[in-house]
Amino acid sequence: MNRVVLMGRLTRDPDVRYSQGDGSMAIARYTLAVDRRRGRNNQQDGQQTADFISCVAFGKSGEFAEKYLHKGTKICVSGRIQTGSYTNKDGVRIYTTDVVVDDQEFAESRNAQSSGPDYSGFDGASRREAPAPQSGSQGQQEQPSGAIEGFMNIPDGIDEELPFN
């Protein structure tokens, strides 16, 4: 069985091209930075390591990547590994390994995208930041200090049981 499931961040915007012919199809290529699990003795504390996995999405998945994915987006991808080779213009044989994407979905909310690790050193550009939430009096209530947006602030000193069944 050839099945792969990955979760990581795009290192740059997808490169999308369209095939030629009557039934042209979107072909999106992107690289995912996937964090490695740390072993007990093989990694120093605080050191971030990642593998950079080449992915390719065809058809509707390629169109989705073109429209919604950008550098820094955390996604979950499932697909299969495909290997291949070609001879470059200098006559050197080049071997390739790609994940052919069957399914891709967002792995975090748009607001959380700005807080993830920065893999911008991989291709020399900075990550695109998510837009800051707008503040104003258009139906939004101001949050008390220390409160997280979307959650109720529970005062200290409550000794009663929480109101759950």
C-alpha cells in the first residue's frame, strides 16, 4: 500500500501551470515543511528541524491550491509517493520523489496562521502574515485584558462545579 499523510506549512506560494490541449488541467507544485519528531538524544532542546517534501496536485486539487493556499499556510495532505527520473540538458540523470496529492485541507484557522514557525529561510523570503482582526463598534464587544477572542472570561475564585451535565 502506498499511502502518505503529512501536515506542514507551505514554504512558498504554489507554482501552478495548466496542461495543454482540449481538457487543460491545473498542475500545482508546492513544498511542505513538515516538522520532525524529536528523539531523546539526537536533537538539542529548542532546535526546530523539518523535512521539505515536494507535493503535486492535479485538476480540482490544483485549482484549490492556486486559489486558497499561500506561503505559511498549514495544511494536511494525503496522497501517494511517486518516484521518477529524467535526464537534464547536461545529460545528468535526475531522480525525483513527489507526493501526488489526493486530498488537502486546512490544518488551522486563518487567524492562527501568523503564529506558526517561520520557514522563510528555505527560499529567502518572509512569510505572508494573516490580516489583523479589525476593531470597531460594528457589533463586536471589546475583550477584557487577558481574555481570548471568542471565549468567555471566567472570574477567579469560583468554587462551584462547572455547569456541565
